[in-house]
Amino acid sequence: MPKQFITIRRLLFTALATLCFVSTSYAATLFQDNFNSYTGNPNGHGWNADNLWNTAQVVSGAGSDGSNALRITFDADQLNRWCDWSPSQNLQEFYVKFDFKMDCGSGTCAGGAKFLKIFGQNASSSYANTTTAFDYGTPSPVFTGLSYGATGNQRDTASVLWYDGSKTIESGGVSPTVAAKGTGNIDPKDGKWHTWEVHMKYNDDGQSNGIYEVWYDGVQVLGATGVNNRSTSSPPYVQSIQLGGWNQNYGGKPYYIYYDNVVVSTTRVTSSGATSLPAPSNLTVTSK
């Protein structure tokens, strides 16, 4: 067989494989928003946002690449400042990834925030929530751990998987296996952009097979299996994924959290919102 034909066939195979890979990556993406196509209120762009205070706004020039970003303003105590997305299908396991930046203004971001809260579906007032919050019990909040609940009234804070590898499990709860950990508290209040990613799975009925994984700037700071993060009275599906959320112990000086390149997917993505690959630029066809 002529070498020219073989080389061309290999090029075609490579191109087809690349197209298949791109298609698969795109199919795994359930929702994504880099906020570049609009400004102002994010409602009507796949989001539900706080309409009472209008504290969730898409602003130009604030993004990680100089384009647009979602800005949530925290300017009062014990109020919800939020923007959330709800899946159109029953979603038991997923990944959520985004870039974020803390802007403490003239203060220390005192007051904390839920930051990322995952609401389980509600059935007869029974639901299971997961939270990766800034610790709002300190004057200069940091990430300390991921909290969740499966029974009782405090369903989003009854158990905590700390980023130093330790854990606090609610009375009667199942103790998961923590296979990956960070070095402790995480402080992103440096005015720079960072990346946050969470992999979550609700446990099946009667089983403790839930999963939590968290990455900060690409480094895994939590990996837990054997998690019981819902009761059988709570559906094993996500109701909504919320950015921002409840704040507490507000210090009197407004602060802001910026979000960009939000991606919700069924598999882990390796870059924010990437769904295509560049065409090869160094290929040549030779003949003999």
C-alpha cells in the first residue's frame, strides 16, 4: 500500500478520533456559563437569582480573562445573596467547577458565606443539603471543610469532612472513608482568581455509597467515599446548585465574590468550559 495513502488514512483516523472526543466532552456538559453574552441580572439566562436585593449581577470587565463575571454582593447580616441553577433531569452524581475571586473591599470579608450550596430535592419537608462554605464564625473567614446531613433538622451542617482529613459525623451517622485530604484551612482572600471543583454523589437507598471530592486550584483537598448524605425519605437527586447564599456575622463592610466559567457536567472537565480542541497545526503529508 502506498505510504501516501497510509499517511492520509492515519490523518483521517486522527481527525475522526478528535471529533469523537469533542462530541463526548460536549455531551457530558449539562450547563455552562462564562457570562460573556450579557450583563445585569442573570435571571433568564439559565439562572434563578435574588430579585429582592438584586445583589447578583453580571458585570463587564470583571472576569478571569478581563471579560464578564457574576458578582454577588454581601452587604448585610443574615440574608441570602444568591444565584442558582436547577437541572431539568434527575441528577444523582455530577461535577461542578468554576473560577472565583474574593474582593474584601476595605474589610476582611467578615460574615462568610455558603459560597457553594447544593440543595437536594424536597419531599414532605425532607431534603439533604451539601455546603462548601467560608467559615462565617470568624472575622476573616476561610474554607474549613464540606458539611452535609442525612437525618434530623440540620441537614446541611450535621456532619463535616474537614480539609485536614479529620471528620465530625452526626450522632448515629455513618463514618465515611477519607482517602484524600489537604493540609488544612484554605484562604483565598488574596484578590486573585482561583478554581473550585466538587464531585458529588448521593447515596442509594439503604446504602452508604455517596461520594465527595473537592479540588482547589487543581489540587485535591478532599476525597471521601462510603458517605451517607441523605435519608431514604429524601430523593437522591439535586434540586439546585447555588452560588453565594446565606451569610452571617457580617462585619459592616461590603465584600464581593466573583464567579466565572461555571460548568456542571457528568464527568470531570480539565479546563473551564472547554468543549472543543484546536486543529493540529504541524501536520504534513509526504509521498514517496
